[in-house]
Amino acid sequence: MKIESFNSTKIIILSILSCFFMTFANAQDNLPQEKSEFWKNVRFGGGLGLSTGSNFFSATLAPTAIYQFDNAFALGVGLNGTYNSSKNVYKSTILGASILGLYSPIRDIQLSGEFEQNHVNRNFDNPAIVDDTYWVPSFFVGAGYTTNNVTIGIRYDVLYDEDKSIYANAWVPFVRVFF
């Protein structure tokens, strides 16, 4: 049963991410030479993560799209998928979505608020540890320094739960890139 659940989760992750990328790739290809006013204000970005170590592997894909209302304010949505595996210990899959608001009171400073909802599925190799599946919300407030299309900063999860959060602690550094 665990293998079927894990394979189903992988199929769901790949399907969601494929649909997301195909939708935006097709939308970009089908646009007339002169972009509409809407598409001129849409920016894409996100994050990629890959980590390996002694019997450990983790990969994350987190695409994001924002609509830039003006030089100061943007709203957007994001998806994220993470797979973790520690040999002979556990495997986990995390799928989520977020809503992001960005505000730049001055050109080089970016303030942000982001609500993120993640579904966590952890399967342990030790039968004494109970596998678990649960939803965990996060609400981040953050600040960063922006140069061109890159922002480097830190954000704080006001809903942080030490037992359930997918993050090591409530303070999370970030790098955002939008094109």
C-alpha cells in the first residue's frame, strides 16, 4: 500500500507541475507579437532546490507567477512540490500552493506577505514509527533587498508549528527571481 501511495503522489506532483508549465508555455507561444496589457505585467519566477548527502536526497520545484500592478505592488500565486528521502529512515512528499503579495515602498526594499498551504505525506521505514499525512499552513511576513529582478531577504512564519512545519524554524531566508 505504501508503494502505491508513493507512486500516486509522484504522478500527482508531475501532473500538476506539467500542467502549470504547459499552460504558461502555450500562453506565451499563442500571444500575438504585441503582448496584451495583461501579459506585459505578468512575471514568472520561482525556486529550484536539490540537496544530497550521506544517504539523503531532496528535490524541490516551486514555480511562481505574479501580476505587477505598478512599480510598488504585485500579487501572485505559486505551486510547490518537494520529495525527500533518507535511506532506511523515511520518504516524504510535500505538495502545496501559495498566494503572495509584494510591496516595494522604495525601489530597493521589498516587503512581502505569503500564505502557503502544504500537504505532507511521511512514510517511515521503521514500523515502530507511525506514518502520517497532514495539512500544514504557513503565513510569512518578510523583507528583502532588491536589485534588478532578484530579491534576497528573510521571512518569518507567524503560524510556525515546531511539530508539523516543513521548515526547520520560523525564520526562513529566501532568494526570489522574477523575469
